[in-house]
Amino acid sequence: MLRFLTAGESHGPKLTAILDGLPANIPINQNFINNELKLRQLGYGRSARQKIEQDIINITGGIRFGLTTGGPICLEIENKDYQNWQDLMQIDNLTSVNKLALANDKRQNLVSFRPGHADLAGTIKFKHNDIRNVLERASARETAMRVAIGAVCLQFLNNLNINLISHVKSIGSIKSNLDSSSYALEEINQIIKTSQFQCLDLNCEKPMLDLIKQAQKQGNSLGGVIEILADNLPIGLGSYTQWDRRLDGLLAQSIMSIQAIKAVEIGEGINNAYLMGSEVHDAIALDSLNFLSSIPFKTLSNKAGGIEGGMTNGQRLIIHAFMKPIPTIAQSLPTISFPDFKATTSFYERSDVCAVASCAVICKAMLAFTLSSQILEKFAADNFNDIKESIASHFKYIQNLVN
């Protein structure tokens, strides 16, 4: 079973993760991980924090001579901003000197709950007397480690000829008009490399930039829609036999676990709800092998987004993630104070105005982890070469069905 745990706070010394369950002998390149971490920090509208942090992965276990060992992989990312927060984030008990320093630090004065955050529910759940205990762990800073984990899983998938990409479909009211279905994933990758918003439609660049600048002046924030795609998946990942093994449910949970993601769509799921059945279901036909798949049949459309009955059907996997605007905004919103619970207005702590491009990288990472988990469940083996042989045999079986 593939699993991971992360630890660490937004302004603590470091973020840490254990990724357990990958087979031995997967080629892993640290530069690939660091490049994904860098992508997560890009995009206009990010906070000044990105100028402080230069996320670099430190691997302390599970990889030797560029190959996984089969043991748990331990990953670390240093929080460089920690040096500016040591008084507020120290591990040991407070001394009288420390208490005086804290009393003079305005950042410690968290006296109200921020609307849209975990502050209120988290403080009550754990019976905290300090909102920062919630703020630090609930922060999206944690997703830097998820991107690192996803980058390891991406290399596993890429070495199996399974390709993933994510790109921004919209920011606020600015929407891309391009349909990704006619593009190979490598084409999409080459185009979005030239976009600061990782958007396939380069005509959206300036309108998106102008909208973010407008929100910034207003002390506001913006969300958007992200599309995540995967090609060359084996047929039959997931299962129809039990509710908790259906792949669409697993993917929804994985993507929805990302901070600020409030909805997930598979294929054209939302629009399909308004149509007749004859307009929705994808007809099936024989096909020659192509860049989308190495199977000898296809669906004539892909409104199902590559999943039917909780399983991959061999077509392109299509997921849309809907990100709400960042909840920390410079505009004050009505809230209640803490610990006296009286009407007041919210406080503001440094935050992004728009992080949709960053979130696209995180969505890709979470998809990579979930698909890797399902690959290992179906083609279980302790050694990477055995998994490759098992998948190759599976594809050969399918191709032979129509020969």
C-alpha cells in the first residue's frame, strides 16, 4: 500500500514527509523534484514569502545511487523564513525573556478568527488557547511537501510511459477558450512553459494579469479552475466492486484535500447532469493506436473523462478542480474575537492574492500519488522491473483481444 504522512508548520524549521510503499529500483532525479517545487512558487499574485523561500529537497532515506531501495523515502524542505519566526515557533517551554519578546511581537496578537480558514473550527476542536496552533498547520505551505511527494510519484509513472499534466482553465472571470482534447500532453507542456499562469490559452495572459492587479489594489483575492490530465493509463485501475475502491471517489478525495479546492469534476460531469442520456454516454469503436492510448479501441467522445463504473477505461483521464479565492484578504470581514467571542473584524497576515497556477502543480502531484497507488494495487510487485513487465503483459492482453 502506498501512503504518505507530512509534518511541520508554515513557519517552523522544516517540512518533513515519509513516503512508504514504492517498489525498489525506480530511477529518481532530485533535479526533477526541485523543478516541480520551483513551479509551485511561480505565478503573479503570490506573496512575498516566495522571495524568501527557495524550496530545495533534502532526501534522507529510501533512495541510493539514484534508485529507490524499496524502503520508506524520507523528504525534507527547509523553511528559510523560520529564522524570522523563532521566538514565535520555538519548541521548548517559554522563559520570562521569551514571553517578553512575544508580548512585543505584533504577529503573536491573533485576536480574531479569519473567515474562510480553519481558525474557528480548529481552535474549538483542539481546545487551543492560541489560534496560531491552527493557522500554522492548516496553512497551504504544507503543500510544498505534497509537491515533492508527487514529483517522486511522477517519475514512477513517467518511467511507465504514463504522462500527466495540469494547466489553468480560468482565473476569476477570465476563462480559456481552448479545448485540450486535441493536444498531446507534451504540446500542452511546451505551451504552458511560456505562461506565467500555466495557461494553455496565451491570449488569457494579459486579462488574467490585469484582473489579479485589480484584486490586489482592492485588497481582495481570486480563485479559478484547473484541469488535470493523464494519458496511457491501463484499463481497470480502481474497481466497481466496493464503494471505497472506485477511482473517481478516490480522485475526488485526493484533489479535494488540497487547501481551497471546493469542488472536483470528472470529465464533463457538471454539464452532463443537464443533458439526456443519449447526449452523454460515450459510444465505443475500434481504433488504431495513437498518442492518447496504446489500446486498440476508443470512445467517440470522452464526456466520462476516462472513468466509467469507478475504473479507468483507457481514454484520457480528465479532472477539473475548482479553487476558491484565497481566504486571507486585506479587506476586513466581519468575524468574532478570541478568546472573548465578541463581534469584530478579521486580521490580515501576509498572503497570496492568486495562487491558481501554484495549485495546478499541487493538483498534478496529488493525481500522481493517487494513480501510483492504484498502479501498485493492480500490478503489485516489490521491484520496478516486475511492475513494468506486468503492465506490458496487461496491454498485450488487451491488444490481442481484437487481433
